[in-house]
Amino acid sequence: MSSDTTDSAAFWESHYAAVDARWGTRPNVVLAEVVTALAPEPGGGGRALDLGCGHGGDALWLASLGWDVTAVDVSATALGRVAAGADAAGLADLVHPSRHDLARSFPDGMFGLVAASYFHTPVEIPREQVLRRAAGAVAPGGLLVLVEHASHAPWSWRDGNEDVRFPAPEDVLASLRLGDGWRTERCHAPRRTATGPGGETATVTDNVVAVRRAGIRD
């Protein structure tokens, strides 16, 4: 293992090596609904940040709407697939794969939209600290959207681990420690039918938190 390979990178490299490259190339339906409702046009300079982008379904969809997207993952394999997908879709100028172990480093700059869809990992990381840093990267008037597992799916790497306990969406929001200057747009736990990598379906619950930073004139 090289000196710059972390436990997180090793796990997710192994994960993506075993996953069909076509999996995760469509946008998360929950994120798409929230963004369509709350940020239908690129704002905050038109820059978006997708944390834990995987195969880039969210990043490519956001770019198709005109967002200039920094797509972050710890897996070089995943990022290579994101770059290939962006090139094939004619979106290479708007999608910028960026490798970060978010426990160690974070992209520079401010963004009109910061999104993290299912930012979960079996590797111990300072997750709440990372998400607070994500909130700090939201530009005035911009939006932070978190879509998180609130139940097991049969195809999850966590399936069968009965010790996992999921927080309520209110707990997720409280963990951000936002203080004044933010407006809560969504904080709920809807249920939906999800489709797994093998085409199987299951009813799952998501925690959805969307908060907007006050604009300069607010």
C-alpha cells in the first residue's frame, strides 16, 4: 500500500472495482427532486460541489443543468469513470473530477450548491466535521443538500449489520451546528421504492436535509 493510500481509499477502490461501471450513473431521485424545487437554476456563481460522487450520476445531471461541478471522491477508479461519462455526454468542460480523502483534505472555494448523497462509509472518518466543512463551503444564498440512508437496503454493504442505528433528520441538522444565517428548506425522512444494482427493488427511507445560507442582502 502506498503512503498516500488510506483505509478509505483502499475500501472504496475495492468497492468500485467490483461494481458495474453503469451503476450510479443516473442522478439520485431524491436529490433531483430537491434541487429542481429549490435550486432550479445555477446560483452562487454557478458552481456546485458533489461530495462522494461515485460514478457521477449526480454530477453529470447537475452539469446538464448548467452547473459547473467539482465531483469529489476518494476512489481514483470512480473518478476515472466520472471523467469518461462526462466526456461521452459532452460535459467535460463542466465536470471536474477531484480526488480527496475528505478526512484529510477538502476542495477550495465557495459553491452555490453543495450536495452529499449517501456520504456513508464503513471506514472511520470525522463525518460530522466533514459535513460542517461542507456547510462552510456554501456561498451566500446557496444551498446545502444532504440525502442520507435512514434504513438498510438489501444490496447495501451494511445489510445484515443490526448494530447500525440511523439518526433522525433533525439530529442530522443539529449536528451541522449552523447557527444564525441559515434557513431550513427540508428536514424529513420520506420513504420510496429504490432499485439496486441487480434490478431488485426495496422500500427504503432517506433522511433529507436542505438548508440555505442567507444571501448578502438578507
